[in-house]
Amino acid sequence: MKAVKNFIKDESGIETIEYAIIAAIVAAVALLIYGVGWGGSVQNTLKNAAAQSTTATL
């Protein structure tokens, strides 16, 4: 029982858990975008932006 109490009080891994939750949310949004069918549209937009940025003159 003492080990469980010590584990609950220990806050050393909290940041790692927060980052894991953020990564899971980002992954879920990415899956949602590609699952709904917006993936092609997003991909085309990024390709067009990349093409325009490489052909732009300074």
C-alpha cells in the first residue's frame, strides 16, 4: 500500500504523460483528416505551396 501512495505522490513522470497525450491528440487529428477524405485536399494544398515557394524569386 505504501508503494501505491508513493507512486501517486511522485510527479516526475507528469511531463512525459502530458507529451504523450499531446502526441495522441495530434495523431488522432491526422487520422481523422485522412479518414474523412480531406487528406487528398490537404496534400494538394501543401504540394501547391511547395511548388510556388520553390519557383518564387527573391
